[in-house]
Amino acid sequence: MEDEPTVEKAADPEEEEGKKDKRPMLALPAPSDAKRSETNTLKLGENVKFDKLGPVVINSDGTISRIANWDKMTETEKETTYRVLVKRNNLRRKRLLEQQEKSKQKLNENS
């Protein structure tokens, strides 16, 4: 006798829903359980320093980023990194501004 092919039963959407209900529901903590972070009030015209985030890095393509491990650096590492970043950011900014000016000139010539 030949083996008969087995036919799998199509999933019943109602059965699938029942399975979903048995999974634990994930929820956010209640507002009272959430840690309260320090809140600063800023008035128009005031300045704020983001020292904890570290200095802004100007990437060679003009995008900006920050140093991911700034909060884990020692003060000496921070000072050295900051000094190098200031020089590098100034060079990159100058180069980007020159490129921008050249692009403007080409546009004006083609107009």
C-alpha cells in the first residue's frame, strides 16, 4: 500500500489568538516607580552646558557625534581628548566651509 501524503491543518486564527493571550503582557513601570531625573528650568536667552555628554565631534562628512565613553574617562583623558578634538574640529570645520564655498561658486558659474 502506498504511503498517503500527510495534510497539515491550516492554522485557525481563533486558536492563534488564544495562544497570544497566554503570553505574559509586557508593561511599562508605573510613573511613581520611574526614577526621577534632575530637571533644570531654562529661561529664554540662558545657556546650558551639556558637560556630562562630552564635547561635540565634527566628523569629516560634516555630521556631528559625541564620544560614547566620555563619562567613563578619567579627567586626564578628558583633557587630552578635548584638546585634540578642538584642533581637529577646527580643521574639519574650516575644510567643510571651504568645500561649501567652492560648491556655491560652481553653482553661480553654472547659472
